[in-house]
Amino acid sequence: MKTLKQNEYVIIYEDIVAKIIFSKASQMLTKLAIPFSIDDIKEESDAEDDSWRYTVIKIKIKVKEDFNRISDEIISYAYSDINPRDATRVLLVLENV
């Protein structure tokens, strides 16, 4: 198992692509000085094909500005340089609290 570690967050998880996406998202959040917390990281399976699994990373953020614009910016950065085939295995969800 690999460890996802960013600032004070330490999460045990196996998926290296999820680790990269989480790391890049948290880097951008830190750079933008946006408070955040990890809501959940889990593996889910497709409703139609139980053999196809993907990682869901849910992060709660606190922004007062345009949430949609900031969310799009963070997600775009997190997935940049990720092979599109690998990117489909990870779902990054940002929620404004």
C-alpha cells in the first residue's frame, strides 16, 4: 500500500493515479490559500460492470468567491499530465462548505 500524504493528511491508499491527483489538488488548494479537508477517499464499482472500479476523492473546500471557476481550475490542474485512460479511474469531487 502507498501513503497519500499532504500537509497533515496521511491516508493509506493503493492507487498511484489517485495519489497524484490528490497531491496536485492539495498543492493548488494550498497555493490558493483555500482551507480544505478530506471528506472521503474510497473505491467504488461501476453500476453496470462490477469488475470496473474507480477511486472517488471527496474534498471539502471553503471559498467565498466563484466556486465553479475555482473548482474547475483545481480539477484541471489535478488532472493535467494524467493519461486520459488513467484519469477515468479517479473521480475528484470538490464541495463548497
